[in-house]
Amino acid sequence: MLTRIVAVLAKQNDSFDREILTAMAEDTYEVVAGLQHVTPVLVTSIPELEEIVWPGTEVITIADDTPLREIFGKLGAEQAAIVSADAPDLPPLLIGKLFRELGRAPLAVCPSLYGGAVAIAAALPLPDWVHPDLDADNPVQAMREQAPGRRMIATGPGWHRLRKPEDLRLLDPGLEGWDNLRALVQ
């Protein structure tokens, strides 16, 4: 069986206070930690977030401007996905679909419905030609332009990220999960 890591990437976001950022990161981490056949990891520039993870979970401290390529390089697995911590209601199935797409391409993207990406999965080590970015306006197009062939980048279904307070309207009260954030915003 392949070794797989799913890393939750939590960085500073001046649009939200620390309590909201922590709740989003914890909810996203809970989605990842509940997945079978993967090892959860927290990658963060916010030291206080170490408290949200289960005992034994690896925490990798980074600077806010650390490139995604460098973060992938710190993940010791055959396949890895990096999920933005501002997707607290992400259905776990979408992460699974990214790993399935790695069967046909070295990279797979869950695009954000309003620009950027919710998650990027890759067979490791990353190919030399790619420089992934969760915050690129159109990360799929950007990586396809870097790729030696169009079929090198697969896409899964899209989702949303919560980048600013107005985005909280995207949360579906009918979906399970996002309990920590739900307690703060409802």
C-alpha cells in the first residue's frame, strides 16, 4: 500500500480573528484526521495551532511565504495532498478523489469555486517543472502551463474556501462537520 500524507496548511489571514482561524483549522484537521489510509500532518505558520492536533500528529512550522513546493518536499510519503485550512466543511470524499486522480496524472487539484485551490495532491517527489500554489488565481491553468503535457494535471470536483468574512455564507448548515466554526458563527 502506498504511503500517503494529507497536510492541513494553516497560515495567517488578516481577514479573520485568531479564534475563527483556529476553529477553521481545527475543523479542517478533523476532516483529514478522520480519513483512512492516510497520515495527517499540520503545516502552519501559527505556533498556537499545535494544540488542535491529536497526540502523535506531526506539526511542521513554516513561514507564511514558504512555497508549496518546499512544503511538499518536507512530507515523507509516496503521495501527499495539501489542504488549505480555510475549508472546514470540505467533504472527505473530495480528498479521496484527488488520490484516485494520481493514478493517471502526477498532480491533482481540487479547485476553489472562487479562485485558488482547496487542495493539491501529488505523487512525490514533485516533478521539477511544477511550482504549485493554492492561492494562484487559476492554479490548474498555471500548472498546466508549467507542465510538459496537458494531461499531467488532473482536476477533481471543486469546493470553496473561506478567505474573508463574507465567505461564511458558503457554509451549509445541513452539512455535518465544521463543529468548531459552527459554534462561533451560528
